[in-house]
Amino acid sequence: MTRQLAGPDEVTALLRGLSAQTSALALLDATDELLASASFVEPYGISLHRAFLAGVPTARPLVAAAIAEGALRLALGGHGDVLRTVIMLTPNDLGELDTDYLDRMPRLLGAALDMWGTERSVSESLLSTLADLLADPATSADAAFEIGLHQVRVAATAGTEDPAAQLVAARRNFAHAEAAEESSGDAALYGAGIDAVMAFRRGDQLALRAADQAIRRHLDRRADGLHRAHVPAWRRPRAEAGFAWARLVAILGRALDAATRPAWLDAWPMIDALADAYVLDRAVIPVPGSVDPDGLSRIVRPVVGSSLRGRETLIVQLRVAAEDDGGRVHRLRELVQNLDTVPEPPPDGNGARVVTLAPSVVAELGLPAAERLAHRLDDDSLQLVEGLAYNALVQRGNLRDPVIAGILERVTARLQPCADYIGSVRQSFDAVVADAVAFMATRQDLQRSAAVDYLFPALTPPREARLQDDFADWLRRGPLAGHVDVEVPNVATGRADIKVGFGATRFFIEVKRELRNNSPAAMERSYLAQAADYSGTSAALGMLLVLDLTPHPAGAPHLSECVWVAVHRPPGAAVDRYLLVGRIIGNRPRPSAYSRSASHRTGP
């Protein structure tokens, strides 16, 4: 194609033709050929980028996505305006865009983060759009994967304050993405890689071996997939970056074996293994983009150092090696010098200790509760608890789709200031909250709730008792069966709609309906005080469910907008009551009733 261009007129005609293309496949093929020609890209790349940006809003969805990909590729190669490209990738209202276009956005945003993820002003916009896509069930799995990949990149970047916490957050996102079949391969690979790093931190050789085996299985599948499928050249570096997990885990496995042996009969292989782990090189960083291995090194070094400290025989062998062998001098001297330095106690006691040894515990419980737990445990016990918390985090993530997982994480964070939200009370209330959010998600989806007539318009608005009976029946059919009672008398001088009891701990659920004003503030003013009053003699935790029967002429709100935590303190009281508020959308026409002649925009 490029050989046939005789001058500016032909180039202008080509640019117009590309921006008006109606076939996505033809456009992708033409873009590949043009961008592979340096003789075309150098003089005309910026003009092509402008033509692509102009063509995105007017094209059909799949063609618009192909045009956006071409514009991004040019900007990544330095032949386009970065700011205008980022603006194209971060539209203000995703709800106006066609789903075929939205489906391809997470991958484009991830590729942009590979290049510009370390530039704060750019990455914040890209991550904000990914967060919006995370709330959409159609794009949530791919968005969770791209956010997790960025978190790994941040962990592997020099200057990151707490790289282990970033890895824990990334592992949760990969677990959510892994639950979706279309994302399971890459997400499972990166999840197993993080499992290996965290197992190394805990000194857990069995978990490290299991992660190593999982990584090898996933890499075999990836290699087979890359061999069988066509992966565009510009995406191959990203696809191949994951193969570094095998090299990294091999290094960690040898280092952990060396660090836990009581003696070294053949010192040099053991010393090499420790030195390789202590100073990681760029070839073992399993994430695309411009990163420095220092972030992951700061996760690994304390493990190597603490495992050797006080073991004089091994340290003597390290000192001799550091003096004798010139090829290893730099790495080994740094390791020996750190071993010779007496570690300073953490400035804030258990705070720094628990953040270092148990990042998953901090992520699950919050720092104040994690500090209290760490105060009662020695280092070995704390790392054992860390392993349990990490495994629970991963298993729970694998069982939930990203939208519900995001809601539960937000709810958990909001409940943490409650003094009663600890120990067995927290476990019990988390179970009630998880079941309630699953119920709300099901009732939000009319296809799964077609037989629930109180959700549909009716001449006489249904009473709240319909929702009460429905939710109580839901609880009785699930894991909370045997813990549920309805219309419980003599609670706060009244009758509670639903009680979920766990021995002496009881949680009360108030059920209401709303016919006029469905704003969160209005519903809290009307119903929160009564719902909070029931929790006056048990844990200061409860729930308010509201059947929203107001008109919804333009569509129902998103599930994430229908669940929140409200805090109420009665006048003269000193204890806050924390209530999960859930809005169940009733009076809903079927989705086809919202159709109008105007179509959605295809691209920004």
C-alpha cells in the first residue's frame, strides 16, 4: 500500500479513506501495514493520528474501536498527541457508549498504562475510567485484570511505599478476573505468580512449590495459545512479559531452599541463589512497561536477611565469598553489610511490623485491628495467620464477580471503624452482608427474577411485607438457614422485621417501602433511626432494606449505587450504629420499554 503513494494528494485521500472505513478487519490490516512502514510513519504518522481521532466518534462500534487502537499505537510510538489520546480513552460518560466499543476499552487502557502508568496525571485518568468499567458486569473482569496488572507494575517500581500491599491488592483483582472464563488464563498466571512471591515472604516452601507448578501449567497453555493464535506484533511484548514469572519463581525457590538449610555443604550454589534473589534484574520482572526491579527486591531482601541473621556459620561463608570472588562482590557485599547491621526496631511498634509481615491481614482487618492482633503474636505465628488470611482472600475473590466483590470491599472498609466489627461478630455480619448483596444483585436482574411480581409496575403498590417475605425466604434457603426469624417481638419496645442470630449476637433487618423520594438522604431521614434502634442491645450493626417504588422512566440505577453504609447516633448517645442500606428497585418496566429512536454513541 505504502509503495503506491506518489505524493501528498494520495496520502490525503488515504487518510480520508481510513477514517471513513466501514470494515474493522480491513482497517486493522491497513493500520498494521502502514505502521510497519517507517517511510510512511515518519512523515505522515501525526497526520494519521489526527485522522484517527477525528474518525472515532462517527464510526460504527467495532470500527471505532479499531480506529482508537490505531490512534493509541501511534501515540505509543511517539507519533501522536498523548494528551488527546488519553482524552479519547477516558470519555466522561461511559453509559452513552455502545457495548461493542466498551468491550475493547480495558485492553486499550491497559496498553496505555504500560507506557504512561508512571506519569501520575495520565495514569489517574486511565485508572478512573477502568474503575468505571469495573462497575459494569460486561467489562468488569477485563478491567479487574488491567487494574491488577498496573498494581503489579507499581509494586515493581522503585519508590513504591508498600510493594507487598500492592501485590495483595493485585491478587484480589486477579482472583475476581479469574472467575470470568474469558480472562482466566492471564489472570490465573499472574495470580499464581503473586502466590509464589507471598509464599516466599512467609517462608512457606510447600506453597511456593504449588505456585511454581501452577505457573508452569499456565505458561504451557499460554505458549500453546501464542503458537496457535495470531497476536499482533505490537501486543507480543505484553503477552510475553508473563514468561518472566517462571524465572522469578525459580530464583525464589532456590533462595528459600538456601536460606532455610541448617548448613551449606557446597556453599557456592547456595550463595549464588541468595545473591540472585537479593538483587533481581530486569529479566525477571513479569510485567510490561517501564519499571525498575527495585520494588520487588525490597519484598525479597528482608526475607533473605532475616533468615540468615544470627546464623554465624553461614554468614562467615558469605563474608569469605564476598571477598574472594570479584564477579559477585557487589551483590554479596551489600548482603553481608546489611547482615552485619543491627536492625532498628520499628518506629511505631506493631504498625510497621504487621505491615511488613502480614499485608493480607492488614488488607482484611484494617490497620488498627491488625495491630491489636500482631501485639498478641510472635513473628512465626503472625506469618501463619498471614498465610491463612492470604488464602482466604484469594478463595473469596475466586467465588465472586468483580462488581459484587467491589461492593463488598467498599462496605467492609466503611464498617471497620465500628468497635463491634471484629472477630466472630465480623465473620457473622460479613456472611449476612454477602447474602444480602447477592440477593440485591439477583433482584436487580429481571431475567433472574421474572417470577417476582412485586418488582414490576402494578395498579396497587405492593407492601413492604412482600420484600420481607422474599428476603427471609432467600436467607432460609442459603448458608444462613437456621439462623433466621421474622416478626420478632420485644426488640427495642417494638417488633423487628427479620432477625439473623448467631448465639448471643443478633442482627436485625428493617424492611420499608418508598413511594416518593428515593434519594439516599431522604430514605435515611425517614427510616434510619428506627432501623438503628433495634441494634441497641447487641452488636451496633444492622441492616435497612427499602423497596423503591418510585417511577424509573429512564432506567434503574446501577447496583453499586443501591448499597451503602450509613452511620446513625441517637441523640445523647455515645455509640454509633452502623447499618448496611440496600435499595431494591421495584416498579420497573422491562428494559425494552426504555428504547428510543436515538441510538447510543459508538465512541467518545
